[in-house]
Amino acid sequence: MSDKLTTVLQKLAISPVKADRLAICRLEKEYGASLSEIVGELEDYAIVHQSIQDQRAKPKNQLIIVCCYGCMKGRSYRNCDVVY
């Protein structure tokens, strides 16, 4: 979503339509930063968001790996108890 928003903002900034340029000016005025600063912040937020998602997925993956490892270990111990 951030990439799409960034692209749209950049298109509006160079648009020949006066209303588009006025909208960008209003956005810059209300936010208190230039369009390039706003786009930079959006990109930073996208990076942070991706990092948070990666960290949330990591424990789930580790739990699956631990469970699989435990099952394999349990299976190998059970095979060792076989009396010939």
C-alpha cells in the first residue's frame, strides 16, 4: 500500500492539473513537511512495518521447528527401546 500511495503522491506533485498541485500544497501545509519528506517517512514506516511482521512470524516458525524436532527425537528414542 505504501508504494502505491507514494507513487500517487508523486504523480499528483507533477500533475499539470491545478487542483492536483493545490491538493499537494495543502497536504504539505497541513503535515508541515515537504512531499519528499512525507514520502521518505512513508518508506521508513514501510520498512518498520515489514520488520515487525518478520519478527511476529519468527516465533511461529521456531515453534513449528521445535515441535518437529521433538517429534523426530521422540520417534528415535522409541526405536531404541526395541528388544531383539
